[in-house]
Amino acid sequence: IHSEGAHILKVKARSTTDLDPAPLIVMLTSERALLLNGKLDWDFCSVVWEATFTNIVHLELILGNDMSVTNAHDEVVIWYLSDALFAEGNSDDKAVLHARAIVAGVDVLHSISVFVPHGTGFPLAQKMSLMDRRLAEDWKMITRSGSESK
């Protein structure tokens, strides 16, 4: 599963509309989510960011508006554990990993906002939530109006 035309925020973004112009490709495998370089150069398809579904702890979806010039993207916020200790293991180790995460504290909890073309955020977040039973139970869709559904 993949989605082209994705973007992330600039390193020193001043607002949520301050997107890095470099095109990215979001790719989902059976074990992890990846952001790949989408620029047609010598670095094409190199990994920009990745996390295993074991490390992803929460997903949020903020729907964009295709009628808006500044907000024509859906935002998928991925909360993940970044410590190398949590990067190892398989589905049998999930309970142990999450118990360790509670002990480790919030210093290993990070998030990344991935902006995809309007209309592709919902299917992407839905597919990600189906990759892991824990994510499917936890996944909530948050719209710009502030309404929530499970």
C-alpha cells in the first residue's frame, strides 16, 4: 500500500501549513510504515522515516478541505516509540514492549505529521489501523470540527 504526494512539516515550521516542498511516498508493509524520498534524483526512494507497527501507539486523522488552498491535505499524526529498545521484537512481545514503555517515560514517545492529498488520509489511516489489533482498538478519527468517532 502506498500514497504519493505526501509531505512533512519543515524543520523550523511556523504553522501547520508550512510544509516541506520535497515530495514523499508513504508506504505500508505488513510490518512497518515508511516515508520514502519521492524526488526524482539519485536519492529516490531512500528511507526518510520509518516505524514498525509494534512501535506505533496511536493514530490521529485531521481531515483537510479540498476547497482550501492552504489546507488541501489530510494530516495523519503517527505517535510512535523511538527508542532502539522498542524497535526489536515481534507481535508476541507487544505486551512486554508496552510495559517497558510505561517505565521508560515520555522521552521515547514521538510523533510525526504526514500530510497527504485530501481524500487519501482516511484510507491510509484505516489501513494502518488494520495492521495491528491494538491500533484498530485505539484508532480515533479527529476532524477539523472537533467531532470524534471510533
